[in-house]
Amino acid sequence: IMNAFGVIQIALLLSCTNIISSLQCNHLPLQQRKVIENSLRLLDKMGKKFPQQCLREKMSFRFPTQVLQPRQKESVGVAIEEIFQHMFYIFSKNLTLAAWDGTALDEFQNGLYLQIEQLEACVIKEHTHYHRSKEASRLKLKKYFQKIDCFLKDKQHDLCSWEISRAEMRRCLQLIDKVTRKP
């Protein structure tokens, strides 16, 4: 049987954890901007300039910008979390032909992973209305990232397909950055 002192210690620990977690969530937009700036820097550092031979292979994936424009801030957080998860998935496989800086790639993946963890802890799961809009966004994002994944597979993960995908992820991060900077 736990004594009263032990119960008080656990209660204090839990309340401190909640306070720290809510403080981290309050600073999430600022933190996201830093992560995005860092991710953009790492994407640039991973590879060199866009290869000339890949210019003719350009592909339009059409990012679903409406997922970053919902009325509720929580929905934007959910969309951003979803985007980071998809990016992490794409940049976690078949990278042998990408010819990128391994350290920058590792840092990029780690940054995404930590941001996903942070967002999961902060994003609030709410009512059915919110849930419905979240599902619609989730499907649009899934389709968008499936196009990128299929493009990579079709091109057998060659250098150009990776460079085109890297450029697309850069554009994606810039869109998120624009949204997180809005008051």
C-alpha cells in the first residue's frame, strides 16, 4: 500500500508534466517555425543544386493547400502532423540512389520525428465535426503523398525522382511555414 507521501509525489509529478506539456504546446507555432527553417536548411544541405538533366522530368503533384486553411487551428496542427508523418515515411526508404549527404538526411529525419511526437502530444482530439474535417484532410494528404510515392516507385527511386521529390517537400515545408507565421 502506498503511503500518502508517495501519492502526493505522484500527483505533483503528474501536474508538473501537464504544466510542462501545456507550456510546450503554447510555444508550438514558434517551435514549428524553427523546425521548418531547420528542415529547409537540411533539405538544401542534403543535396546539391537541382540537376540539369532532371529539369525535363518535372512533375506536378498538386499539394492540397485547402488542408492548411481550415477555420480551426487544431485542424491545421493535425494536417501538419500528417504531412510530417508522410514526409518521414517517404524519406525513410529506398534512398540509395539519392546520393545525398547522410548526416543532413539523418538530422532531417530526426527533426521530423521529434516534431511528429510534439504535435501528437499537443493536437487535441475533438468533436465529430472536427473529426470529419480531419478525415477529409487526411484523405487529400494521403492521395498527394501516394502520388509522390508512386512517382518514386515508377522511376525506380532514381536520382531525378528523388531530386524532384526533395524539391516538392521543400515547397510543402514553405507552405506550412507561411501558415504557421500567420497570427
